[in-house]
Amino acid sequence: MDNRPIGFFDSGLGGLTCIPYLMKRLPDEKIIYFGDTARTPYGSKATSTIKRFSMEIAEFLIKSDVKMIVIACNTVSATCLEELRIKFPKTPILGIIEPAAERIAQTCTEDNKIGIIGTKVTINSGAYRHSIGAYSDNAKIYEKACPVFVPLIEEGITDNEIMDLTIRYYMDDFIEDNDIDTVVL
């Protein structure tokens, strides 16, 4: 058995939400989590900058002797996954978009009207549209960049009037105008 830890990274702290699910299924695994809170959010940065940051973090995790890397960040998964795999071919590197897309395609409602919200970079990449389309021919995908969500979430502003107003600002017309029945963040 390989006792080395699994490396997780995100542009901030949001990826920590993945850890309890992993620990429930694999309680003996050790985790190294790298949340790049000093440089968050990534979603408004140039792709070249995101790639540089991602390479630096992956290098750190590999030097920490992880057995694999999980990119717990939509923006990095959308822009850097293949380049990271090429740069570090001996280390398995997983993104979150592909498994999420498969699950979305399997579980969305009969109407298949899927709303994808995320950072500007994630939405502009079309990664979710492409990945969901690979699993579902009849999915109707609507996308919207919501750049204010990440800074609010990273600051812990998740359950108050500021977040409620932000959600309404981005989501009300988006959901109603497109008759969306499934929303993915």
C-alpha cells in the first residue's frame, strides 16, 4: 500500500469541502491541502498567470512526495489540467470538472436545462459545456460568470444579506429567462 499523502489544491479554501467526502470513503488516507489564499481569486487573472501559479503549487506538492494530485478548483481544472499532466507525467493528476460533468449528466432533471455558474475564466473556457456534452446529447447548457462569489466565499460571507443580494443579482433572471432546473457552481 502506498502510504504517501494525496495532494489537494485550490485557489483558496473552497476545495476543503471535498475533504470530508474523501475521508468518509478513504479514512486512512493522509492529505496535504494547499489553498492559495495569498493569490485568490484566480478566476479574473490571465490564463498564463493561473498556469504559472498551478505549476508552482504542483511542484510543491510533488516535492512533498504526494502519490497523486487532486485539483479542487474549477478554474485550474478548466485551464491547466492537461499541461500539469504533461509536466508531471509520473504523478496522477485529477481535475474536478470531468467527474462533476459525468454526475451532472446522470442526475439532472428530465428537461436537462443546466445552468453553470463560475469564474469568468471557467465559463469562458467552455470546459463544463464540453464535458457535459460528452455525456449527454440532449443537455441544454446555460453559462454565467459570477465573479463576486469567490471573494465573498473566501471571506466567509456565505449566510447573510450581502450573499443573498449577490445570489439574486446573478441568478434570478438567469434561472427564470432560461427555465433552468439544475444549477452547478
